[in-house]
Amino acid sequence: MSWPRQPLSHHIPSPIVGPEQDQILDYINFGSAGLKVSRLALGLGLRGQSDADAAQRMIEHAIDHGINLIDCANVYAPLDNHRNSGQSEVILGRAIVGKRDQVVITSKVASRVGSGPNDAGLSRGHILREIDRSLQRLGTDYLDVYLVHVFDPSTPLEETLRALDDVVRAGKVRYTGCCNFAAWQVCRAQWTAERIHGTPLMAVQNQYSLLERGPERELFGVVRALGLGMMAYSPLAIGLLSGLYTSDRPAPEGTFWHQRGAERYDRLMGGQVGRVVATVATIAQELGKTPAQVALAWVLSHPEVTCAITGGDTIAHLDDNLGAVGWSLDPELRARLDEVSKTHGLLDV
């Protein structure tokens, strides 16, 4: 089995407009696969949402406005209620009734789902058990993309990849991928898949933003060479680039960065992170955009990135993020953002 080596796919010729869509979303191939996805994906980590009905309405709103890629996991739940219970999958399953063919769904396996010794990891037993549980919660026969959530050093990689190949051959999964892998781990996985004549990984999902540019060092090269699709999670750096935070005032009460403590927040905002946040805000004002839209547009300006995962918890957040598509950053503005954020790994969470 040979690896895909063709160049990363360009946008399809004509953008597709959702039935109630004000913004025009463009769709591109997911890496070298034929599957076409929106440049924005909706993430269902739901850190700041405690209302399941509101979460369902947001998913339906996203689909109505052209987002066709929904990113989930078997451990996601609103505000971590019923932690590790997969409640986000249940909510997503309700939202896609009658719309299954309109959406591309990802979910994940590896994170701990119980207290037992086999309730985590990437063993064959855990993967085969958890894919069935995810499908049951989602109310669907298949996942479009099944992602391993983390690298599992305690399980032979061959065992994991044979299990993933089996769920693909059984029709339960159409593509596979990985999250949070280093570049060498991605290469090792592809080498192993080729050696065992198994299904190669099609996608990677890693953190990437103006405050976390680590993937540029090695992972981007692997993405280009192997024709992988890349999903960028936390493109707004857990909200720091959303416009909600500024260096001249404390983090708003109840927010993630308020919970992390004033000392850590002040340290971040008093250094280069604060300068990046301020530059994004300045450019947004110049363009008549919001900071979130500018930060997302910067992420999407990289050809290695297939999509950015919007982690907003409300329809208002989602509508703001939708304003990041349909336009592109001027090269001079892109260069300003590149320069102010050029140190890798600014975000210390």
C-alpha cells in the first residue's frame, strides 16, 4: 500500500451555500482524500455550555450555515457534566436526525472512559468496544473519521492499526487519523500501516494558533509530504484570541483564564502573548473584523491546514467565527502576525 503523495488539494471550483447561510463557506478535500469538508469545523468539547438543548440548537445552526464537519469524542460532554460519558455524541446524534448525509463526523478513542485497567488506551479490545458505543450514542451506522486521541506507548502500534483497519473493513469507519501525535509518531504509524497492508491514517489533529505554532517545525512537512488532512484545534488559544481578553484588565469572571488564576494570566498577558493579542485586536479594527475572525483567518491561510475547529459554545460565538471565511489576509498583515508570534509555544496552560 503506497502513501498518498499528491499535493494538498485546492478548493473545489464553486463554494457551496447552506440553506440559511449569510456567509459563503468554501469546501476543500480532506488532505488527499476525496472527502470534501468546510474550512471551519464545529468542535463539541463544550467547555462553557451546560444546556444540552442549547448545544443541539448550535449544532443545527452550524449545519444550516454550511459547516459540514463536526468534531466529537467519546469523552466530550457539556461542561464535563457526566464526565467521560460521551454526552456530546448523544447530543450530536439528536441534531443530525434526517441530516446524516449532510455531515462529516469525527470521533475519538483512547482517553479514559472508566476506572478499569482497560478503560483507556489503544488496545484492540478498547477500540472495538468503544467504536460500537460511539455509534450507538450517535445513532449512526458509521463514522466518517475515527481519530486516536493520543499516542499510546503501552500498546504496540501494529495492534492499534490492525484494529483500526478492521473497523474500516467492517464498514463502521471510513477514514482514520490521529490527534496530538508528534511528526515522528505520524511517520511511524504510516510506515506500520504500509508494512501490515492496513489502512493508512488520512488526517491529523493538533493544536495550532498564533500562540502555538509548534506544528510548523516538523508536522507541517509530514502533512505536505504524505498528503494528510490537518484539523487545527484551539485556533483561538482557548479564547485568548477571541477579543474577550486584553492586557489592561483582568480575565472576566467565570472564564477559563479567570479559573487559571490571576498570576498566570497576568504573566501571559504581560509578555509576548499580550503583544500578540494586542496586534490581532489592532488588525481587526483596521479591517472591520473581530479578533476571532482575524486569528482564524491566519490559521486558515496556511495550506497545510484543512480546517480550523471552532470551539465556541453558543450560536453567537459560532456566528462570529463564521466571519473568518470568505476573505483572506493581506500579505502585509499576515507578515505582521507572523512576526509578533514567531516564538513557538507561547501558550503555557
